[in-house]
Amino acid sequence: MEREEESTITTWSNDSYRYPRSSATRRYLISALVGIIIVYLLFFVRLPYFIFMPGTAEEIKPMVSIAKSTGTEQGTLMLTTVRVADANLVNYLVGLVHPYEEIQPKTSVLKKGESEQEYTQRQEYVMLTSQASAMQAAYTEAKIPYHIEHEGVMVLQTVAGLSGEKALKPGDVLLKAGDKEIKVAQDLLDSLKGRKAGETISITYMRKKVQQQAELTLGQLPLGQGETEQRVGIGVVPADMQSVKADQADQQVSIKAGDIGGPSAGLMFSLEIFNQLVPEDITKGYRIAGTGTIDTDGNVGPIGGIQHKIIAADREKAEIFFAPKNITYKDGTKIENYSDAVKRAEQIKTKMKIVEIGTMEEALNYLAALPPK
């Protein structure tokens, strides 16, 4: 009996010592789990917002190459960018109080039905078209003969529920529809005329430099704005791809801008291309930044986020900043790039001169009037 009592007491004593340790372990595990959940909620849950902030001011000359480039560049021509970040709870709260960050809902940036991947592809495409327009504007200003070559049709977006959504991706370049070569978007439309929903068509396309082929079933396309007649298609939003070719090979421009997207570097690209085509150096030793879209006739258009680009340019010690002119549209909408640029320049107390520009020619005239450094 005495042994049994000792055994019972010993067992009870061991349990009494194990219980506090087990409780502490559970508290530790619960605390760790709560910590992981908090970190996840703070940093990894994406909110339906983008945060816009100052990006970079980058020298353009290394991005542009011409076989018959003339002279050296004493100064610097710089494009400017806006950094765009997905919002999590932490940077959203920071953005609410940061004076130089801007929060926008994703719905104000993305087109209807557009995914973020498709938005990125659209930005890449408009950068390519902006570069093509910059080449044409610069060739025209420098009186260099050139011509246009069509190179297929890029997929910008796919339509949900149609066969193109499964087989094709944004960025694919369509080359053939059946036996018909696709050079422009109209070629694709022409190849589908007279066809009916349920029929199949062979599509040849290029993805990451690899040619592929897919059999796609035609379906009813949703009616566009103002359309009354139903059409069939493969379900893609197409965009023409074209290249600008100098008549003389040694004057051909090549641009490699990396992962920079959007059309806003058009003006600065046109100035850099022009500077490499003519004997004189238009920079005259100055550090020149700027922004603005450009069309083939050299007209400069408005852009978004100029207030962030002013900060980026100031960080790189730009002395001159070209800003698109204020514009008021017929419906009363105003885009005041120049005024916004001046306001931000005053806020950060920069010595950089803000110059209002409406055309490439105006920018060149301003630079021509500058004294050499």
C-alpha cells in the first residue's frame, strides 16, 4: 500500500510540473500565430489602390543608338518616371500622410475589364508607339527621309468567355489568320468576314520570339459603343505594330528603354534622337529633364504624375525641366501640367527652371537661345 501511495503521489507531482510548461508553450504558439497574421495583414494583403510616388530621372543617351551618330553630348537629356506600387495596409497609411505620395483606386487607372497584367502590357505598347512617334518627329525636324513598316498585330487584352482568352496572352503578336498574313488589325477583321459563330480558324502568333499556332473557335463578340450589328471574333483587343525605318541604314534609330512603360517620354526621346542626328549639341552642357507625349508632327501632349517627376528630376540635379502646356478641352476638362509642375517646384524649393512646352520645335528654340555653359 505504501508503494502504491508513493507511486500515486509521484505521478501527480510530475503532472503538476508539466502543466505550466505546456501552458507557456501554447501561449507562445498563439502569440507567434497572431504575430504572423498581423504581419500578413500589414504587408501581404493587397488593397484595391495604387500608390504613386517620385520615380527616377534617367539619362536617355545610353538608351538611343544611331550608327551615324554625330558629335558628343556635353550636357544630359533625361526622361522622368513615376513609381507605382501596389498598396498594402502599411504603405497605404504612409501614403495618407506623406506629402509627396498619391493614392488612387485601381478602378481609376485600369480600363473596364482590364487586368493588371493587361495594363502593364498596354503601358509597354504605348511606350513602343511613343518611341515610333518620337523617331518620326525627330526625323522630320532633322530632314531625314524615312518610311513605315508594319510588323503584325499585338494582343493588348482578351475578352472573357471567348476562345482567345484561353490560347492567347497580352503581348502575343498575331501573324496569320488561316492562310492570310496579318500586318494590321484590319487584316484580322477581313479574315473573319462572312464567318459564323462555332467555326474554327487557325491563328499563327509569336510569343517571346517563339512562333506558335492555335485552333480557335469563333464566338459572338459583345457589342461595342454605338454598335448595333453582332460580330464574331476570337476575343482579343488588337493593336497595330509598326517600325520606323530611315531610308539610309546608318541613320536608323534603335531604342532600348528597359522596363520603362507609358507614352510620357516621347518629347525627351525626340530631343535625344534629334541631337544624335545633327552636328550641333543642343544640350550646350546643361542637365535637361522633362516629360510629355509627342505625336508624329511634334506636338507635345499632357501626362499624369508630373508633380512626382519634378522631385525625381531635382534629385538628379536637373537645371531645366520641360513641362507640357496647360490644356482646357471643349468639355471644360483641364489638365494643368505646367501649373502643377511649378507648384511642386516651389514646394520643394528647387532652383530648376520649369519651361512650358507645346511642341518639339518650341523646346529646340528654347535650347538654341541658351548661352553655352
